[in-house]
Amino acid sequence: MPPPPQNPALPDELIEDIFIRLPADEPEFLVRASLANKHWLGLLTGPRFRGRYHDFHGSPPMLGFLYSWPPDYTPKKKNNIPHFVPTTKFRARIPDDQEDAVSKYSTWDCRHGRVLFCDMDMVPMQLTVWNPMTGCRRWIRAPVDYHSQRAAVACAVSGCDHRACHEGPFWAVFVSLGYGDGGCVAYAHVSLPELGEWSKDCSTLDLEADDASIVDKPSVFIEDAFYFMLTYDYDEDDDDDDDGNDDDDVDEIVILKYDLASNCLSLIVVPPVEAGLACDAILMAMEDGSLGFAYVDRLILNLWSRQMGFSGAAAWTQRRIIDLKELLSIQNPKKTIRLIGSVERHDIIFVTMDVGIYEINIKSLQWKKLWKRENYRALFPYMSFYNPQG
């Protein structure tokens, strides 16, 4: 008796058509499918499927986030993964011999599949660029040591769509503030993508202020330019107060721009904002490619974007005013809401309040609770597609 006829195998393209519909924010489904047999493993790890999968889903999902604590804050317990909180089944890879070392680092940036940490206990300061997808890391010594400093990272591959890039050359930009003869001065250095060495600093920028500092909030990257938020510190004690009261320092917010193409620093004046709101403001890379500036005044979210006018000059335009009390059904209006981060090119912000951390889409006004209440100073989303490794 002849054996029963076997069912014909599905064409590879049809198999791919099925698997590309698996949700991108649940990477464990692709992992399980790739373990079914060698043929599926070859398909799901191949470049054709990765390209189709990325095209089908468009923007990469958030697989987790990293965070930084406020200055002088000691968390109750330590996590052996360096400040990484998964929001999916994805688990970051870190070498076993580095768990204790990297858990003490401060998160300074996360972009294009790479995380940048800083170890300020080392002299000179050490920066580490970490790939959570592969566990690979690279150490870079900071070029200078001034009173205020910050660094950022970005993919350096020309033409990359940044939807799943986490390997290859990258830029690391280091900005710092020091004191010159005329007051506070800004400096910038750029790492060479292949060697990890620092270039010579670009021409310095006189900030025309006696004292300034870089705000420890996430930077943004738009069209080969990095943007950092600064505060100018003005001491009101110099004024004569009739009541003899010692007022706190007043902070004026400005934006420091570093352009990779021109290797130049420049300043951007922010929209009208009350003094002292620096801790409640963030920069944004808007979905339309413009620079955004958002701050919370009491329970009102104010959103501005910097648009090019017909004359060719850029100017701030108020985009939205959102009552967060009504949106989030806040019961206690006296509670403080702070902005702690955003998703670049997605019009999504993260806010923290007494009941937890929330993700808000400022276009659709949809929101969800992302995490429990934590005293985070800044939140850095880790955005990437995850594909099984062959």
C-alpha cells in the first residue's frame, strides 16, 4: 500500500506573510516560531523577512525603558540590569562579569538601539555605549572635565532608517560648560565612529552668563543636530529686598544646539515660560521633524514647536494646551506632575505623578499607565525591532 500523500509545503512568501503580522511589541512570538524548525529559523532571521517585517509595522516598538535618578537620591534596591525596565518579554543582554560594574552607571542617553552610560566616579569620567540587543559595549574616556557636562549617542550610518539599528558606527557627542575670562563657556567634542576617539573641540560658545548648567533631562536629535537644555542661574540675593528675605536662584531656560555638519554650537531662546520651571520642561523631536518644547505649569501641559516661517527664519508656535487634570482624572490637584521624557518623532511624552508613570500621546490624547510610582528624574525609551538570531 503506497504511503499517504504529504501535504504540500507552504511557499516561503506565504509563511512570511503570516509571521509579519505578529505584534512587534511581543517579540517572544517570533522567538518561539523560529525554534519550531530550521527552515522557519532561516526565514525569520533572513534579511528579506526583517525588511518586510519592518516595512509592515513601520516605527519600532518600545521594548523597555531606562531611567536616571535625581541627584543625591539613593534607590531602595538595586537591579543587576543597569536601570533597564522591560515593557515586553524582551530581556536586555549584559555580560555576567559586568553586572555589578554597570549597575552603578548613570543613564545619559538612549537612541538608535544604543544606550550611553556615565561613570562619574572615575577620573577622567568614563562613558559606556551599550547594546542591549547583543550585550556588546564600548568604553570611551571623557575628553574634558568641567563643572557641567552631558553626552549623547546616535547612529552614524548614512541613510539608515534607524528602525532596527544597534550595530555599526555611532556618534558620541560630549558637551560641557566651563568658565572663561568673560563668564560661562560651552564646549563640544565628537567621537570618531570607527575608533571611539574624540575630535578636537569645536569653536567655543560664550554663554554670556556668570553661571549655567546642563539640565539632566534627555537630549533630542533632529537632522544631524543634538539639542540640550541649559539653565542660567541668576542669584536674586544681589537685589535689595525690603523684607530682608533671601530668595532662591531664578533659572532661565535656553537650548544649546550642536550641529554635526558645521561642528558649531549655538543657542536657541525658548518660548515664554515662568522662571523656575526647568525641572518640569523637556525637549522633544516632533513627529513632523521640528524641535519641540514642553513644560507643565501646575496641571496644564504647554507644547510648542519651532517651525520655519516664510521668511526662512525659525520661530516658536504654540501647538497644544492640555489640561492633564481632566485627561488623567487627577483626584488631587495639588499633586505635582513632572515631564521626564519623550519618544523621538512620535509625539509621545512620559509624565510622573503620585500614582505612577504615564505615557501620553499628545496628538490622540490616548494614555496608559506605563509603570508604578518611582522617583525617576528622566526616562529614556528603548525603541527597536527584535528579530531572532540565526
